[in-house]
Amino acid sequence: MSQSLAKKCNEVKERYDTCFLKWYSEKYLRGIGAVDNNECSALFKEYSSCLQVALKERGIDKLLEDAREDNKENDADLSP
């Protein structure tokens, strides 16, 4: 597993990655687990929150917003 973009998020990312791989292989691939409701959701939210802070500190959040805005039309074309 790769490290997080932010060192301070590595520990929660590792816990999430471990949880996700176990859920994916033991439940999802066997048709037992639901994509939108799995036991790793809380860890993902924790990692996502940590990462958002790191992105904001580095100014990357603004770059992401700009890229999303620039590609809004393309995203609309690809929506179901």
C-alpha cells in the first residue's frame, strides 16, 4: 500500500486500506457487502477529513476546485 499525500494521515490511511482490502476480498467479491454501506466507511471519512486539511494547507484544494470547474461540462457528458 502506498503512503498518504500527508504523513500525518498515513496511520489512518493504512487502517482504511487494510479494512477495505479485507471487506473487498471477503465480502464484496462474494456478493455479501454493499458498496455504499460497508464497515470501512467511518475510516474512509476519517482519512478523507485528514487529507482535506493537508490539501488545504498546501493550496491543492483550490487547484482541485479549478480543475473540477474546468471539466464540469465533460463530467455532465459522462453522467448516467
